[in-house]
Amino acid sequence: MAFPRRTDTSSHAQWWRNIDHVALTGIGILMALGYVLMLAASPAVAHRIGASRNMFIFKQVAFLTIAAVIVIVTSRLSIRAMQKLAVIGGVIALAATFMTLVHGMEIKGARRWIALPLMSVQPSEFLKPCFALLTGWLLSLRGKIRLRNGWRFPGRALSCLVFLLIVALLQAQPDIGMLSVITMVFVTQLFIDGLPIAFFVTLIAGMISAFGLAYLTFDHVRSRVQRFLHPDVGDHYQIDTSLRAFGNGGLLGRGPGEGRVKDLLPDAHADFVFAVAGEEYGFLMCLFIICVFVMLLLCTLRRLLHEKDPFVILAAGGLITGFGLQAFINMGSSLHLIPTKGMTLPFISYGGSSAFSIALTMGMVLALTKHRVKPGLFSPKAAPTDIPLSNRLFAPSSTDKD
């Protein structure tokens, strides 16, 4: 790869100089691990269902290639383009999620997918990044816009309305796991936005009550919690097999292709791919994967420490929270640290919807955390599209007098 010269002022050169190289490298590492672990886990799964041995491998190569393009393209967007994407993407994701209730595929009692010619799509996966971006913008406008009567822009109220709409849609599918992730993203953004502690404690209490209600209402939620708390209740085949895989792997693993968990678990290429990594490559590989995720979280937070734009802080904070929480849920489920939940490991597990939505998420994070150099002697003048839309709309004009 040819790196741009320091005197190069093209858009590509500016993107390369301002992007978070550590985060970009971490994303590349996760995608590479996705290729490697798919080679290990998917042939046995394909053979078990009577498909071509390399079917999952070829499809995942295509998925990750498209995901890489999504990351690069999205990371080049300006702040104004991100705000447009928040509205347009949010509306499309909401409409598609609603369509699952009408024309969606029903799998294991849930309607979460829309069938397409080459793949099935889970629209709620794309709802996560668009929701974080949209609520981040609405909350940021609250501090920038003053209405004529002296009131602030009702950013929190509008964000809550959007959240409640999503709650209704995901509860109807039902998809309690996705709803839990989106709820934590929203709570994190409200905390960053400075929600009074009394309201924040009330919100946490409401979340606990909602979980208790889900436990009483949904049989599959109650079953998973009971199996987690009581080892002698229900079927523990998948989690027992997963834990046995980690034990078999030891420190350095059994070696590439020598694992046995992929022959026994139906979701070895998706929900339990972390167990495949533990058995074939050992504890050190699992620790390395965890370190890559932690590195992505920390380098994003480090960039946000020096950021002053509320939209960037709120949106990127919500996006990285959803990303980190999804990784924790997948790995924690595989290790029996939390009740099992069918959620993919970002960039590593098989799945087109997951790969594309995570690519969109991290592309947004890279776009938001880019260095934005003010115009000076050695930097080109900032284009109007690099100025946040809220600032351009409500900043005083050049003709205003002091």
C-alpha cells in the first residue's frame, strides 16, 4: 500500500492522516480472524446440514469483503453526512423492522428476518447503529437550540419516543437480546448527556423491572435464566460442549483443524465460534481476541476525551457501547458467565447482517473520531460539509452585529 506524501492534500490523503490507525488495524485483525475461524468451524457445519463443504466459507469471504468496503466508505463521511445518515438510516431500519412483523420469516417462534434471494436479513441489526447515531444527534441539539419561549430543544423527549417505538417493535418480534443491547446504548447516552442522578437511578430500576417482566412473560427467557442458575434444569448440551472445548484447548490449543466442538455444536460457526477458537488455538488466542476488542474500545474512548462536539461524543459513545456489549454477550455466553443468547461475535461469527451492521457501526466510529484540523498554514481550508449541520444552521451569519 502506497502511503500519501505529507504534501498531498487530496481527500484520500486527508482521510489517511486523520483516521484512527489503531482502531483501523484492530478492525482488520478481527476480519482476518473471521476468515481463519470460518475455515476451522464451517466445513463441519455445512457437512452436517448436507450443504457444500465450502458454502459458508465462500459466503463469509463475500460478506467480510463487502464489510471492509462499508467500513472504508462510511469512515470517509463528514459530520453533516453522518447526521443525514442518522435520519435516513433510522427511518429505513424502523420500516424494515416493522416489515418483519408482516412478511418476516418465523424461526424458533420469532419473526426477525426478511428473506432475500441470496441471504436473509435481520433489520434490527442495522437499527442499533442508526439508533445510536439518531439519538446522539437529538440529544446534542438539546444544548445547541433555544426555542423562542426560552425552552431547550426537546431532544431527550424525542429520543425517548424513538426508543419506545423500537421497544414496541422488538418486543413484538420478540427479540429481548437486541432490545437489551439497544436499551444499554440509550442509557449510556443519557448518562453521558448528564441525566440527573435521581432520574438515572429510576431508569436503572425500570430496566430491572422490565427484565423481571420479560422473565415472567416469555418462556424462552425464563428457560435460559433457569438453565443458567440451575445446572440440573433443562438441556445444557450446547453450553456443556462449549465449556468442554475450552478445557480441551488448554493454553495453546489442539491445533488447526483438530477441534471436535465444531462437529457437535449446530452453531459452531456463529454463536459459539469463540469456543472453536478456544479449542483449536487455546487460551492465548482467546486472550488475544479479547485484547483486540478492549483495544478498540479504549482507543475510541481516548479520542473522545479530546472531543468537544456533543454529537460526536454522544453518538460515538453509544456506538462503541453497543459494539463492546455485543462482543461481551457472545463471549460471556460461550463461557457460561451469563445466560445463553444468540448474538454474534463482531466480524468473527458467520452472518451477512451481522457483518454489515458491525461494519457500519465501526465505520461510523472511525468517521466520528477522525482528527479535524482547523484551517491553517499547512492544512487546506475546511469544506462546508465538514461543519456539523446543527452549527451551520444555527450559527450567527457574517452580517450579524455584536
